[in-house]
Amino acid sequence: MKQWFNHFLGQIMSVVILSAILIIGSLPIVTLFPTIVSLVGATYFYHLTAEWVSPLGAFRHFFKTYFLKSLACQLLWMAVMAIGGLNLSLATNLPQSMKITVSVLSVFFMGLSSVTMGNLLFSLILNPQEKIGEQLRKSLLLVMIKLPQTFLLILSVVAGGVAISLVPQGMIIVIGLVFWAYLTIEKSVWREFLVLASQNQ
């Protein structure tokens, strides 16, 4: 319990720092959604487990053991997304016949990498002692097994991006928070967290 909680806090720290970097880079406020929801979740779990955690000791431990690992994973994900974004920008200079193909492949590549990295990060939380290479292999295998669902997820994200461009800024924040919270709760890993937390109340 204490181990996954420490890693969970490490995840929160890395998400906050990366979100701050993205916000400083003048990217849309959408980058705040995971940070806001994650901070709410961290507050809830800390409330349930605070009696076992020495704040200073936990900080030192999860920073050395978990934070750097999770930050490395998220930086890798950002690099993959940047490559996909570069492909999209290059596609604008291609002939019309190739533009659509390259754009679709780039979006699919970015979505596939996001789902894989999401699986990897959840796997790191549940099995922090297992080697990253083995966890990455399992994450890729899971994505391949569930390829139809993965494709539908990516398609829904693309559709969401189109919808965002058609609604006012205030509605984007509300829709984004609700959608992110829904995905978070639906994740089987989060359901396991809630069960573990309720057992230790």
C-alpha cells in the first residue's frame, strides 16, 4: 500500500512539473486537466494513508525511487508526441494525395504511443520493482491485443479535438474535466486503488 502510494505521489509531481513547463510554453489550458484531477486524487489518497507516511521520508524515497523514473517515461512520451506533431506539420507541405495519409498515420502513431505510455505508467505504479523494459513489452502487447479498442479511443480523441474547436473556451474546461475524470475512474487500476484505500480506512 505504502509503495504504490509513494509512486502515485511521484507521478503527481512529474505531471505537475511537466504541465508547468507546457503552460510556460504558452500551450492551451487543456494541459491543466490531468494535473487538476491528479491533485484531487492525491489529496484523497493522502487523507486515507497519512497515518503511515512520514512526509519528509516519503518525499526523499519516492523522489529517488519513483519520481525520476516516471518523469523519464513522460519525457519519452512527450518526445514521441513531438515527432508525431513534426510529421503533421511537414504534411502541410506535401501533395494533397499524401497529406491525408501522413496526417492519419501521424495521429494514429501519437495516439498509439499515448495509450502504450499510459499502460506503462499504470504498470509502474502497480509493479514498481519490475524492470521498465519488461513492463514496456507487456504494455505494447496489451495495446496490440486490444487494437480495435485502441483505434476507437484514438478516433474519439480526434473527434474531441474537432469538437473543442467548435465550442466556447468555458465549455472546453467543463467538458475536459468531466471527460478526464470519467476516464480516470473507468481505469481498472484506479478501481483497484479505491478498493485498496477502502480496505485500509
